[in-house]
Amino acid sequence: MKNRWKWAIAFFATIGTGLACASIVVPVHLTDADGQGKNIGTVKIDDSIYGLVLTPTLHDLPPGIHGFHVHEMPMCNHNGSAAGGHLDPDKTLRHSGPYESGHLGDLPVLIVDAAGKATLPVLAPRLKLSDIHDRALMIHMGGDNYADVPEKLGGGGARVACGIIPYF
């Protein structure tokens, strides 16, 4: 728990002091068979000395907590399944969340308010922009418990929205 507080403090310090180094903006669409359903907004991704800061400006999502990940392939076709699995370049085969070793693509959960909007930034302390170019950013229907039990990959379930992170 102490590590999570450390990262939270670092995150808010980053935002408050403007220490972001570089950034990109990723358009996000609802998933569909063709890979690009309705546009639901963007996620701005800033490289900082504390890791990546992902700031969503999203709408029209189901309220609640959603699994949020970087996936291997820069594709959203077939209702998001073309994006492959969570980014795991070290082949850990473990889903253990953004603060532990395991899939590098595990991000903090995305929180969507009662109006269907997500605007709360999250910090991914193990990532930098160079790790995620030419990948996909995925939002799952359910939450994420950062474990493979009782359900595989944290129980996030269906892939409801996807954005392609460009090669830069």
C-alpha cells in the first residue's frame, strides 16, 4: 500500500508542476467488427519523469470501473480482439497490475461517472511513450482485479472501446 501512495503523490506532483516531457493524443472509438465504431473522445498520453500520465476525455461509456490496458497490436477490428493480448514484452505471462511486475500493458482502472464520462487521469509508472508506440489502448466492459483468479485477466471481459496508438 505504501508504494501506491508514493505513486499517487508522484502523480499529483507531476500534474501540479507540469513536468510532462512529451505527449500524444489517441482517438478512442467503440469497438465493432470493422474496428472503428462511434468516436467517444480521446486519451492524452504524457511522458513524465514518473511514468505515463493518461488523461481521458471520454463520453458515452457505461458508468463504473473498467479495465484499461495497452494491447500488443495496433488494431481494433473484430470487436477489439485483433489487438491481441496485453502488452507483455518480457513474456511474464502474469496479470498483476500497473504497480507490480507482470504485463507492462496493465494500466490503472478507468473510472466512468454516472453520466458516462471519464476524465480522471491515471499514472502508469512502469511505462514511457517509447514502450507503447504502434499498440492499441483498450477499455474493457468490467473492472480489473489485477489477478488471473477468479477470472482470467482480471475479469474485465468484453472489449468495449479501442484506440490505436500511432508509431511516432
